[in-house]
Amino acid sequence: MTSDDFDARMNDYWDQWNDREPAQMHADLEAILSERGCDDARASYERGSLHDSLGEEHDAIPLYRDALANGLDDSLRTQATIQLASTLRNVGDASGAIALLQGVPGTDPLAESARAFLALALFSDAKPAAALRTALQTLAPHLPRYQRAIGAYAGELENSHRIRVIAVGLLVHDGWVLAEEYVSADGAHRFLRAPGGGVEFGEHADAAIRREFAEELGVTLDEADLLGVTENIFDAQGRRGHEIVYAYGIRCAALEDLPHDARLPVLDSDTTVGWYPLDALPAPFYPVGCLELAV
């Protein structure tokens, strides 16, 4: 079967996919893939797409990842990325979705589609202002009038004042502390922060800390013991912030094995995590009062 023949068969298959029972859909797809005779990245992509279409998200995710990791053709890579990101959001991993979608370049033919899904992921990740800003900035160039005004107003959107509940993990080992490094918006200052993130509605803080480390760093915590709860009121980028902080002492073999000179990328951000000496921290450490609970 030539590539063009296969593409035509797959187009016909997807045009009729909703007319058959799931078991028949799987059987028909496997028949087409068998005729093609190549169990490769394209096959993983098509299988993942079918699982996804049938609401079988957990089965789709590893297939999408396999397709992207094993040479899926450039013509389908962005589609696979968007579909994987959407599926991750649907199963509760909005941070993972954001990381994928932010990697789609603005020059990609599907860039605006990716930004639409990014807006959804940002909203699911409790970032409503960023979600609306992304959606409006994507829409603005297509409006018949007021493009500039909408774009400018969208850029000014900020989250409303609220008290945020977060869980952070403090990993202290042999006189070093693991921290995420940030640079201020003006680039003039940097600061360190204990890794972690927001506690979701209906979620216990001890579940949140494990989820955050899995989503942001791809690791499983071996231990997470609550050290205390602090309150942090601060000013950042001209805005007042207010956090209730659940601070956990954590253990994680994967992170403890990280060399002192290595940097681990945060999956849903452009920041990194690394080790810093407790006796010579190069920048302020936040949230205020948390590090003292661990040393």
C-alpha cells in the first residue's frame, strides 16, 4: 500500500468513524494498519486518535507519546501534540497540556488551534486571566474592527485578588536545598522558591504536593510530611499576593540523585530546579518562613 493509498483509506475511515460500534472501529483500523504492513509512529498516532475519539483517554496517551518520540511525520506532529495536550487536560493534567502547547511555534499552520487549546488548559489550571488573554489575543487579528484595542485590553488582564492555597516541598540534603529559580519580570532580580503549586478544589494538600511534583518534574515522592502551615503576603510585579502555604518535608530518590551542578527543567514553565547551598543562598528564598521549617 502506497503512502497516498494509506492516507486515502484513513480519510475514508475517519469520515465514517461515528457510524460503527467501538469494537468494529478498532477491528477496521487494525485491518488497515495490517495491510500497510508497518507498525510505526503513524500506526501509534492512528491508534491513539481512535482511543481518544472513543473517550478512552488513558489508552490514547502512551500511543501519542510513542508516536511523537519515534519519528511521526512533520505533517502530523502538531496534530498529535494538540491531541495529546487536550487528552492530558481531560484526565486532569492541565500543566502537562500547557507545557506541550506552549512549544508549538507561532509559525506553525495550526498555531492558532494550539492557542485555543492552550486557553482551555490555562483555565483548567486555575489561570483564568491568562486563559482569556490567550483566547482574545488569538481572536483579535480576525476581528473586522477594534483588533488593536482588544489586543491591548487582553494584555492588561490580571487575575482578581484572591487568597491562594498552595503546597510546596522542601528537600534538604547534606547542606543543600532543592529550589526553583525565577527571574523578576524586569530581569533585574532573581529569587528561589520551593517547588510546588496550587491545591485544587476538593483536593487534600498532601495529594496536591505529590501531584505537583509529578506534573512539574515527572517524579514520584517517596515521603511527604507536613512541617507546618504558613501565611505569605507579598508584592510581585506591582501586585499584592496572598498565599496559605502547606510546607512539606519531602524525600525523593530521583531528585536526591540529581548532581549539584545539574538543572532539571520544570515541565509546565520556562524555569528550572536545582540544588543551592544552605550556607550561601544566591537569592532570597520563598515562600517566607518555609525553609526555616526544614532546617
